[in-house]
Amino acid sequence: MEVGSSTGSALFELLLERWYNLPLVQLKYYGAEIPPDLRYAVGRVLVELGCVPLEDRETSYKLFTNQTSDELERKIVAEINVHVHRDERLVDFRTFSCGEEIIFSIPADHLNFENLSLVLSEILKRTGFEPSLSEESAESTETKRAEFQKTVPDTVFVGRDGELKIIPGYGLPLLVSRNLDYVPGMVTFSGEVYDPKLKFNTQDDLLRALYEIPIVTSGARQLYVDRMIEGTRTIWNNLRVLAIWDNIVLFADGSVSDSSLSWRMKVSQTPVDFLVYDGLLTILDVAGNFYVLDIKTRRIIYNDRFPDFKRLGRTESGILIETTDRVLEFGKTLKKKVVSSFREPSGTDRYLYSQPVYPSVTRLFRTNFGIFLEDTFIGNEVFFFFVKSNKMFLLTDVGTWVLDLQN
């Protein structure tokens, strides 16, 4: 919901009032590379424990406009330092400390919401602050998480359009992204927006609701994730629609069609990475096969095999295939050449517990704490996505995120 409306403004003021009443925890991060999902997880757990995470004081002061700096300083109940480092055995650790006496370290491969909640809760207790939600047995994790969704303040998101929007269930005070926009609902390829106000008790409930939304409407035909309806006749696809990329529909068995479903052809086995570039559809499938389809003529104009492939990419001059030891570039003539040797990702390319979600060009990464687009948490599941006019629409359990691919 945009804050510009009277209803949105009222909700925004109510949201701020709830935040004003929560104590603050000052966070300081140390280490060459701080995974964005770690920052998100620490902040979310602190909100769950009844505090507001405070990283950038200047930004926070601008947010809490009705309180002075001294008033905010008095509300800080603890200062927690977060270190990302490796020991002499090259084991990744995440260390959380408060002063010189309260120090906890967690190996990176054991870092999850439950362990993080235990550590941060214990630190807060030792500083004299009693968390509002005490840790419970593992069996109550889902109940606790559901209660968190209902009771904590929502998030105000400021996207590329500069408008303030309220995102339910985030639990973090402020989120700013220059690359993303957010739509509080399910956006379809045809441009409809479906209101997400229905109550979903589980992810399955939300997924079932998504399956009832027509993602494309073309005349009397309506295309759903799992079927097509034409007039009063229902035609089951028996195959899930993976994505739509500028009117090209890609199915889970590697077949493609257009959005009107006037034709359909088999191209590959199950795709694991794909992209549309300069009138060509490129697919890497589970067997390591690489196919290039000319969309206009519907002909496969190139195929090869790369059993050691990792991901697809693109540049201004062509398509990239990254393998375990090299990067291959295919120009418009589809003549391949080695453009570089493989390098380990560094800096913003590296994510804690990350693995790419296809297609790689989306830059999505799944972690123990959810799915991230670069440094932004976008949800726990991506249910569907489509590309239209150089914009990618990601439908998640949070809402719809819009990424401008030209950037």
C-alpha cells in the first residue's frame, strides 16, 4: 500500500508509533564481506525479540522524526558487535559480542534462525533486557513465526519510484532499494493486480491461491500456472509453467509456446537456466545440453553440450556460459570463444549459504534465511516470474517485486 493515500498515511503513522515504543539495539558489523542475508536475519530476529535494530543512526534519526537524538540514545538497550571471520582452520564463524565479556560464536554452517535467536536472546538477557518472546522448543518454531507475522510492525519500503509502501510481515523498520519497486499484490503478465488481503495460514495456502490467478488473459483464453481455460473448456497442461519472457512461455518439460498458446514445441529436457536475448531463447537443461532457439522462425539454430556448466549470463556482445573452469562467450554468430578463466566470486557476488535460483540473470540467491535479490530479502519462495518490456516481475509470498533489467 502506498503511503500517499489517506489510508496509507494513517497506517504509516500507526506503524511509526509502534516502533517508537520499542527499545533499540545498536548493531556494528566487522569483516571484509558482510553477507546481506546475515544483516537481514539479525535484524529480523531482534524485531522478533521485541527490539528495533539500529545500524545507521543518521538514517534512523530521520525516520524517528518526533524524537530527539538524546531520547533515541536513551532507548538503546544494548550494543551488539557482529564479526565475520575465519579461524586458522579456515572455518567460517559469525561472532556476536557485547562488551568484552559476552561473546558467542557460531560456525557459518550452523547458522539459522533458531540458533541466531538463541544467541541474540541470551546476549540481551545478560545486558539486562528481557526479550518479549522467550526461546521455546523446536516444535513451536512455526507457531512462534506465525505469531511474529501477526504482532510485529511491518516494513516501509522506498523503491525506485520514491514512494513509501507498507510491506506486511517483514518486521524491519525501513527498506530502501534503488533497483527495485514493490507492488503489494500479485501482478499478472496481462497487467491485473490481485489483492493479497486473503489470509493464508501456510505457504501451501498461498500457492493454491496463486494457481487460481490467470497469469495471462488473451481473448477467451486464460493461462494459469497449471492449465489453460478457453471459454467454458478447461485444458490441463499437466506441466507447470516455469516462466514467461516477453510472450514466450517456458514449461517444465522444456517445451515452449507463445502467450496465446497458438503453438507449442519441444526444445530441451527440464531447463535449469535460460534467458531471452536479441530474439533468441537460450536454454541449459538438466543433462547439460545447450540450445538456442530462433523465436521468430521457431528453429533450433545451435546446440552443444556442457556437462560442467554452472550458469548463463549475458553481455552487450553476446551470451555467456560459465563452467567449472572457464567462461565461454557466444556472439551473434554463435561462434564460441573462451573469454576468461573461472574465478571465485568475491565481494557482492558471495552470499552465505547461497545457490543460484534459475535463471541466473535474475541474480536471485536462496539462503537459510530466504531468497535475496542482491542485498534485499524478497521472500521465502518465488512462486512465479515473468519478463515484460525489460522488467522482471517476481511473485513471492511477500508480494510482487519489479526489477528493471536495463540497470
